[in-house]
Amino acid sequence: MEKSEGLLLRFLYKTMVGRVFLRILISPFISKIGGFILSTKISKLAVKRFAKKNHIDCQDYYVDNIKSFNDFFARRVREEKRPIDRDEKNFISPADGHLSFYTIKEDLVIPVKQSMFKMSTLLEDKNLADKYNDGTCIVIRLCVDNYHRYCYLDDGSKGENKFIPGKLHTVRPIALEKYPVFTENAREYTILKTKNFGDVVQVEVGALMVGKIKNNHGAHEFKRGEEKGMFLFGGSTIMLLVEKNRVDIPSKYFEMTKNNEEIDIKMGEKIGTKYTKGN
């Protein structure tokens, strides 16, 4: 994060005056206004500077028909730049981002900066949350330079999406120090009934200045690597809830998370493998 962005976030989250402005900025109404502006033709003027500032190689994407900043932000990547691991035993990341891993204990997850939240509050469904006790919560934090479309992680089927309205804090660690971001922010989730990994809950979490979480399907039969949806402007987060004894994830990833280290990954890359112990 650049120095100027860091100073702005510290002002908003660490000072009394900043928190007054923050109450306004995190409202969905403000993000909708921002989203509207960034979908206008004139917003295209900001694309070149944004791409240069964030070291985005436009040759990796389809950008010939970009008509606005949001068109560019949600640009589609060239397939050869995000090859999908097709091995059925491999559990893949549905998105670009920075990964953290947590074990769900009695409904609780403790993310960075020791900010606790409950699965039952995240999902607003205690019965569903209880299914994932002793399972794994995988947090994929997307930054503005990441690819902001995401895919299905396996073959399977899903029902309708559930949208939960809320605020729109930044998903950066500075906000997690003070606010239960994942359970306050607007979010949408669905249960993926996967062929190889059981029922995986995928949660898309909106963030500061993200005008929209755009999922492509309601009830749907899906294939591994098929596009599931996209975020419009801003950093965002995807959370995966995996049942106990469904996926083997290297223990070093959990240790890295305890040390506040994130794992960089691209969409379609392997995270873990299908659980086979005792079979």
C-alpha cells in the first residue's frame, strides 16, 4: 500500500475526526454513487494512470472494448494467464488474492489483529454455521491490482444466493483492529455442493467503495473454472468455509497466518488436496 493511502486509512480509522468521516464513507449509498461515477464514459480517463500506478500489464487482459473505469476494473483475463488446475483431487483458489487460514472452533474464527467473529453472525444462520465447526475458514483478500472476477472451485451445483446488506469498511488489517468487518460489511453467499469436497460455503464480502458484488447465477449446475461472478471497484474479500475432513491444507499455511503472513495466489491454483485419511 502506498504511503498516501496508508496515511488516509490511519486518519479514518485512528483519529476521532477521521471516524466522523468514516461513518459517511462506509455507507452503501456513498459506494453506489461512486460506482455510478466509475461506470460513466468520462471515468475511462482514469484507467491509464490506475494501470500504471498498480503495475497492471494490460496485455494479460481483454481491454479492447473498455468504456469506463469499472469496465477496466472488472476486465476479463486471457485464459492462458489463469490456467485452472483440472486435477479433481486438488482444491483450488476461486480468485486472485492474499490467503489466510483459520480453524473454526465452536463457531469462532480469530483473524488478523485478533479480531474475533462468529460464523453464525457471518451467515445469519446458526444451524448452517454449526456444520462447519472444526472445519476451515479460508480468507482470500483481493487488492485493487488483483483480478476481480472469480470462478467455481469444483464441479457441482448450487441454490440461490443469499444477500446480507451492511456497511462497506475497507478489508485491510487496519479496519480489523477495531471493527468486525466480515460480519458488518455487505456480503452474499451460497452453498456449493461440490463433487469432491462436500458442501463449501462461498461468501463474497463487499468493501470500501465496492459498488457491487455481481454473481452470474442463482440456482445453477457449475463446472470447475467456470466464471462465478465479479466485484466492481475496490478491494474485496472471498471467504470459503470447508467442512472438517474434506480438504488437506499444509500446516505451514496456518502457521504463516498466525504470524500475520498472507499467501499470494492466483485464480485456479492449488490450495490443498482432497482428504483421504482413513478411507
